[in-house]
Amino acid sequence: MKNLMNTALGLSLVATSALADGHASELTIAIVNNGHMINMQKVAEAYTEETGVALNWVSLEEGVLREQVTSDTATGGGQYDIINIGMQEAPIWGAAGWIEPLEFSDEYDVDDLLPAMRNGLSVDGTLYAAPFYGESSMVMYRKDLADAAGVTIADNDSWDNVKAAAAAMHDPDNGVYGACLRGKPGWGDNMAFVTTVVNSFGGAWFDAEYHPTLDSDEWKSAIEFYVDLLGTYGPPGSEGNSFNEILALYNEGKCGMWIDATIAASFLTVDGVEYAQSPNAGNPVGANWLWAWAMAVPTGTEKSEEAHAFIEWATSKAYIEAVGNHADFGWSKVPTGTRASTYAIPEFQEAAPFAAAEMAAIESAAPEATDLKPYVGVQFASIPEFPEVGTAVAQEIAAALSGAKSVDEALEAAQSAADSIMSEAGYY
């Protein structure tokens, strides 16, 4: 591993990370329990050795993390010095003063951050959260199973062709399911994938006046398709599966295809995986999402200077080199989707056959407001009320997937809940 002390960045971190009285400090960091964040705990042991800053990790499942971090940050609880948040929260929380603006040294090279990630985590050009890893979504499929079944999957394929491929690969008697997709309820769980399906069918969360549109024909067509695809060709209990559950199933050889975060490709251990750009039903805009898990400093922490210093290190070029050269990880496990320079590293190019597909997905994602949708965001709406709306709708979609409700019943209840939330918030 490259020694931090050999770089100007490393020296500056050492200089800024000790308390005035010379005693070591401790930072409490709330992270999502995904692979890259878990790996960081091991890589960061060198940071503690060189700076004297102890790191107290609080690793939480995605939905629990969002709930706890939102509650603590909104109330100024001070439980965490650094938090994992994403593109939905960062601009809103930054504008509200809940998190601190980030300013880094010249060596950090903020211009190296991919524009999609930097813009999505900024307010009026000011960065409020630094991307630890970024992602879009894409199709990851077993080419051996596709070949044996005599099917192909193309970039931006039609959903009908994708369903046909799932049907051909589906072999539950031998423990293989045609399509593994998110079903666990949550605005960042099942609704991340579901929203891209809705987008591709020409739907959106809200109309121009921010009335929910869950009772539209586009939503009905998309949800009927999703429930049929996953209910017929997915693993049993899909309403309980999100990223980590499906990653385990895929690596056990139980999935023909998985449409999910591009970052998943870093953690696939099955041989012969191929990649394709996300399917669409005639409207490719919004068929693949855009997200970053980022690191931010809650306003009011007593360890602001040390928190900023750690984030600068953890999201730097030096950190990517540290992972690439780490004996336990290597170049196939570096956090991706954040810096242009990562994709130019020869060792990474050799170790990451998914790199080109990932970059293509990130560059084609379309978070901007359009005539179709009045809000910023692909798989979410960048408004304060969205987490509440998305969570309520997620429960109804999961109920439709499990068979507890019909699609019509689920969407009727979802529309009612969303309308109540938006009306109470004063949108109309």
C-alpha cells in the first residue's frame, strides 16, 4: 500500500487530524453495509496508524441507515461525525444547512470528479458531499446460461425480449431463476429499480403541478410488467430481496440475470458475466438510474476539521490507489463511478471488464427535469417529501409483488397515500 506520508495530501492529513492537546481523536462514521464501505474499514486502518485518529464505524442496512441518519441530522443530534448520504439528500440537506460545505486541497483535484457525481452532490456549485462510489444501473447476465438457452440480450433491449430471455434461462428445478430483481420495500430499495421501469414506460412520479401520477396508465403497465416478470421468473420471496440479498444469490449461481447497480459488478464472483445497458419500453430516458453513496459532515459536529480531513482522504485518488494495491482487495475492488482518472489506470482497465459498460451507463443517465417530469432525479425526486412518498408507495408495490394485493389495489392505495403527503406539504 502506498504510504500516506509520501504524499502532500498525507502530510496535510497528519497535520490537521490531531487535537490541540496532542491526544488522538475519534470519528464516528455511519455507513451503508455495502461491499465498498465495508472494505474501507480495513483500508482505513492505515489512516488511523498514521494520523492517530480512531474510527468508530456504525454499519447499517440501507433503509435503517437512511432513517437513523435523517433523524439525527435533522435534529442536530450529534451522534455521527461523518455520514453516508446520496444524491437525493445531499442538495436538499446542503441548502437547509444540515451538512457542511466541503473544501479540499488542490491535490484532491475536484475537477477529476465525474460531472454527473459532482453536480448531483452540489448546490449552486458548492460540493456538500464527496462521492465514495458512484453508479448507474445495467443488466448483468450469465452468458453461459443465455447461450445454452439460445437467447441474447442487447444494449437497451426491449422489456419483452428481456422477459423472453428470463423465461428461457429460468430453471427453478435446478435452482436457477431467470431474473433476480429488487423487491424489498423502500424508496432506495425496490423503488430504485421500479422507478426506472416506470420511466422507460413513459411514466413519472409527479405531473407539472406535483400531483402524484401513480394512477396513470404508464404506472399500471409498468407495475403489471414488473410483478409478472419477477413473480414468474424470480426467486421465491423476492419481496424481501434488495442489493445484498441478490448479490448473494447471484454469486451462488442462482440468477440468470440481474438488473441493478453497476457497482455490483465489482463483487460478482461467478464466471462468464456479460453486461448490457438497461432495457426500455420505448422511452430510454430514465431507464438507468444515477446514484452516489457519498460522505458528508453533519453541521455542528465538534470534530469538523478532522471529519473533513478523513473525507478528503477516503474519496481521493490516493485512496483508490490504496485499495488497488491492497493485498486483500486489488484493482477489481476499487470504488468506481467517481473519478475520470480511475478509468485511465491500466491495472484497473485489466481487472474490470465491466468498466466500459459502467461508464456508458453513468454518462447516459438523465437526472435533469424534462417535459415528462418536473423534478431532478432519475429513480427519485429531489424534493424533501420524496422519501416519505417513496416509502409509502414501496410498501404497496411489495404487496402487489407478494400477491397480498392486486396491482390495481396497490396503485390505488399508493396514489391516495402520495396525494395525502403532497397535499399536506402544501404543493396544491
